[in-house]
Amino acid sequence: MRSIRIVPLCALLCAVAAAGCGGSKLVPVEGKVSVKGKPADFVKGGVVEFHPDKDAGNKQNYPDNPRGTIDENGKYTLSTAGKPGAPPGAYKVTIRVTAPSDPKDQYSKPKILTDPANSELATTNLKKEVKADAPAGHYDFELAK
């Protein structure tokens, strides 16, 4: 009698788990961060993060937002939850590059090296739409600082 009740429950749980794991298809996202038209040494190691733009219709909630680390050439590649790419949709973007405020103490309070306005979700004016047919350079960012 118990096994009869357990089978439908297990089937329901498996269906819910499978639906939650499928998610959106990920689109490859690669870009470049430059400062005044050139790669800047200080952006190496910075983080580019895409946050769903709810005002533009992207109502997704991700356990891990799409993000990528900027390399020595200013390039980044996004990953979402450890998988390459980002789900299609509209995003607000933050770019945060920090360094220890005391170069002799790597654990000192970090100072922001890029424009602080674009380092925080509440104040960023950077926006991108992730789409499968994005032209070359679509995910590039030009920073003033």
C-alpha cells in the first residue's frame, strides 16, 4: 500500500526537479572592457556582472548571475552557474575593479578603481541585451575611468 503512494510522489518530485534544472538556453557572451579606447592594465582581474533588468522585462531570478573576470587584454567571457554563456534577455551591467587601499596589505579595505557609479547595481547606467545573433563588439564596454 505504501509503495503505491510513494511512486506518484517520486514521479512528481522528479518532474519538478527536471523543470527547475532545464532553465533558459545559454548564449555565448564575450566582450572587451576598454578605457578611453585602449585596454587598461588596471582592469585586469575586474568583474563584469549581468543583472536581470526587471524594468526591461527580464524577470528571471538566477542563483548565480552571469559574470566574467577581465583578463590582461581587457577581455571577459560570461558564465552562469559555472556554465559558459548567459540566458537571453535584458540586463543591467556592473563592472567592478578593486585593489587593496594599502598595497602592502592585500586584506586592507578595497578601493574601487573604475567609476563607482557603474560598480553598483542601483546606480549603473550600463545595459546590454543578451541575444543569440549579437554582432561583433555588442558586449564591449568603453569606460571613462
